[in-house]
Amino acid sequence: IARKEKQTGNWFVGGITDENPRSHNLEFDFLEDSQVYEAIVYKDGANAHWNDNPLDLVIERIEVHKGFKLKVDLKEGGGFAISLKKK
């Protein structure tokens, strides 16, 4: 799901999965043209598991723009959250 914050133009994106791991290719085609955003990505770590290792978390800061693509791997029972703020 993606949600735009009123008045700021910042975005929040998130997703979850069930007991099945998944990979998802996110496309940031909803962002404004010619605008760069700082993205803080919270995602499952390499050894994350809903029961055995629920706190394995990776936090990354990247720059994104309209048309940017990002592959996110969701572990069993995991998910991701992204905060996008205009630079």
C-alpha cells in the first residue's frame, strides 16, 4: 500500500506477507516528476523469520525518484515499510 501525506507530499509505502516468503519489485511511478526523495527502508534481514528470528531487521537510506525500481524480499511472516521525504 502507498499513502501520500497531506500538505507535505511525503509518502509512506508498506507491505506484509503470510507464512510464505515473497519477492516484490516496487515501482515508484507514483512520485512527482523531477523530484528526489530520501527513502528510509525498513525490511526483513537475511535471517528474519516470524517465529525464530522476528527482530532481524535492516534499515537503509537511499535516494529514489519517479520510475525508480526496488526489489524487496519478504521473509516468512515479514514485511517492509518505507518513508519517502522530499529532498
